[in-house]
Amino acid sequence: MEQQQFYVYTLKCRDGKYYIGRTKNLEDRLSRHRAKQVSYTAPRLPVELVTYRVFFDEYKAVLFEQYLKTGSGRAFAKRHFY
């Protein structure tokens, strides 16, 4: 049996802002962003996938996403991802 994967991803928007999200299906989620089905990114298209991390524990994925949305998490992401 295949283990469920959870993705924490970062998109760079046209206006230079970053979007951090979490999903079980990265390809589908990116398609939804590009189809203007996500309110934050719809007016900021096109978006570019900057990075993603794969987790096999949903709780750890949630914690990492929440961390990246904090001040220290943003500083971490700037140093390591962008």
C-alpha cells in the first residue's frame, strides 16, 4: 500500500509576493491556481512554483506550513528557498 504524501509548496506571484500552501495533490492544486480558482493568486497570475517539500505525516506538513507563515519562517524561506 502506498503511503499518503502531503506537500507544502511556495509559489512566486507576478507581483513578487509569495503564496505558501499545503495539499495532497500538487499537480491538481497548481492547475487550480493557474485556472484562477484560488482567490489569493487569481489576480496575481502567472505564478511560478519555487519549491515544495514532501511529508508523509500530515501533522508535520501542517506545522511546517504554519511555521513558514511566521516571521522566522519567512526569514528561513528567504535564506533557503528564494
